[in-house]
Amino acid sequence: MKNKIILITGATSGIGKETARILAGMGAELVLVARDEEKLKNTISEIGKTTGNTKLEYIRCDLSSMDDIRQMTGNFLQKHKRLDVLINNAGLIVPEFRKTVDGYEYTFALNHLGYFLTTGLLIEILLKSAPARIVSVSSVAHTWSDIQFDDLMFEKKYNPMKAYGQSKLANILFTRELARRLNGKGVTANCLHPGAVNTRFGSEFKGVFKAGIELFKPFMVSPQKAAETPVYLATSSDVEGISGAYFVKKRQAKTSRVAQDMEKARKLWEISEMLTGFTYPV
């Protein structure tokens, strides 16, 4: 991966950090994106020391904020003339309903609209850099929910598990529609389930839910193991030309039936363009 430029969101912990560490060890030039500048500095220092890679930089960005995403991508485009791989990884689950600075439900805004707008603002440089790849971290949690078109923001009744499941389903539908639009243009788009990962996922929860997570942790895979699939999709010649697919443990896997509904994918796309105020050029 020498001379390849890769941008990774949510890169200061868990899967994102381990993905960055592995790719840095392969010689890639990395741009790490997260909201905590101190953590970004520490992550770059740590990865640099362990891999010897000095081509590491960061851009601070709150990926739940549309303005922050526009500023972050603008900063990237000012400095770089190419982008070989975009890894959309930032995501979380929140226990109680809350809105972003843009007035959107936090889980949907960060986990889906963040992917949608970041990718859209970088799509032209990805096309210019072809062959290029877009890798989005989804989850088996996509089976937990349908797309609630009548209440996308869960304002009527908030359910954290369904809100998270909907956002992960949105990642797959977004990937499928994106792949359709990019067909024949030299840029592929794939998504993945990293496994049940022992990270800070669900750390904001309390009570029974938190206790359940703690009980399940001994059976979870490590972030290092979970990072294998996004690294595989970003680097392997095995997936060259494959687009619109969903992977588990480095193999193509089946999704829920809803995640294969291209009519819902197109409808979600149109709504996402409206919510972000951004129209894709493809």
C-alpha cells in the first residue's frame, strides 16, 4: 500500500484505530479523522512508533455535524490530489434520544448521514484516483430494524437498538445504491460486519443493558481481529472489481431481505440528499 492515500473516520479507538495501525504497517499514507484532537495526536504518535510510518496526519471533525464534515473534506482536498481508499468507520449507539447541531437524531446523523456526506464530498477525487475503493463499516445489527420512513429520527418513540439497527441498514442500502451509480467508473463500494467487537460500544448505557454487554464481552472478538475485514476490502486483489457487496470475515455474505430492496435504497438516497443539502454528481 505504499504511495496509497487512505482516509479513515473514527480512527482513534476500536476498529478504526486497529485498521489504521495495520494499514500504516503496510506503508499507506493515512489521514485519520475523529472529533478529539488530543486522541488523534496520541493515535498518530503511537502508530508511528509501532510501525515506523511517518506519513500520518489527522483532521479533527465531529462527523455528526454537516458543517464540520464540509470543513474536514475541504481541508483534505486543499492538501491532497488523490484518494485511493475511503473507510467510513465512525459510529456509535446512544441510550437516549438526542439531536445533533443540525437538529437530526444523533445515531442516524453520525452513522448514516456522516457516511453519506463524507463520501459525496470526496467522490470526485475518488473518481480521479480510480481505481479507488470505498469501504463502509455496517453491522449484523441491520437485521434489527427496517427504515422508518415515517419517523426516520425516532421522534415519536426512541428505541436505541432499533435506531442503531436502522443506521446500519442504511449503510448497506447506501452502499448498494452508491455501487450502482459508480458502476463502470473505476470506484468500488462495499460494506461489512466486523463481528461483535470488544470496544467501548455501548459505554454510555447503564443498568441492565450495560450489564448484558459486560457479560457478553468474553465472547467478543478483539478490535485487531475485527479490523481484518476492512483492511481486506481496502487492500486485497481478491475484491478488485467487486462492488455493492456485504462482507463478513472477509467473505461475501447475505444480508436481510430489506437490505436488498433497491427501491428503499433509492428513496433513502433522495432523503439523504435533502437532509445533507448535497446532491451527488453521480
